[in-house]
Amino acid sequence: MKISAFFVLLLTVPAMAACDNATSANGSVGIPPARIAGQWKYTGGITDNTMASCQITGTATINQTNDQFTGLMELGVETCMYGGEKTEDAIWGPIALGEVALDAIRFTSMGCLHMGTATGSPPNHMVGVTSCSRSIPPETPPRTLTGTWEATR
């Protein structure tokens, strides 16, 4: 008995759809993305592993539509050290290009790419890694800094 390719395709497509846990762009298929909208307490640290490092604390306000989000990072301080010299600056900046897939988070803010995960039900904790290109101190060429970040509510 010969099975036609059409019959195999008919059996395969529903089986693949039943196993699909991916979230579509509008959040209507599979498991929905974590709901992270709201206000978060943000902390993070970045370093170039030689002379420059910064610690950041602030408040992040996130606006989410399905699996996309934007927001604002504000009400905080960035403390940087470079060769023994310390600077403190108020921080403020947009949160842009935010994406949520299940519990995975990705966004840019303050010139840094942030990637991480959200936990809790509903989500009350996010943690991840960050990478930036920054001039520290400002009059020097940009350097790559990496580190970690955390947000709680």
C-alpha cells in the first residue's frame, strides 16, 4: 500500500500545530508572554573588567502590548568608577525595542542591550545580562561593558 505525500502532509500539519507553544506577534497562539507592564525597581552593574565600572539604581515603568513593550527608566542614579575617580549622575531614558517571548525578556535602555527572564505568577522578578558601548569617562573612546541587571516589584 502506497501512502500519498498529501495524506502524510494532512497528518503532519495538525500534529505540528498541537505541539506549537510559540507565541505569535499578537499573543493569540500558544502560551501568552509574561505580563510585565507596571513599575519596577531596577538595579544593575556593568564593567569592562579593567578600569571602568558603573552601578545603576532606578525605577522602570513598562507599557506592554501583547509581546512588545516600551517604557521609561528614571528616578535613579548611575555611579561610575574609572581609575579611582567616581562620578554620580541622575539617570533617565527610554526603554525601547522590548520583546517578551514566554518568560524571556529583551530590551534596550541607556545604550545597553538587556536580556533576561521574568519569574513569578504574576511576574514579580526579572534578572539577566546586559552589554553596552559607553565612553567612561565621557571624553574617552567608547568601550564595551558587560554585566547583570535585576528588576523587582
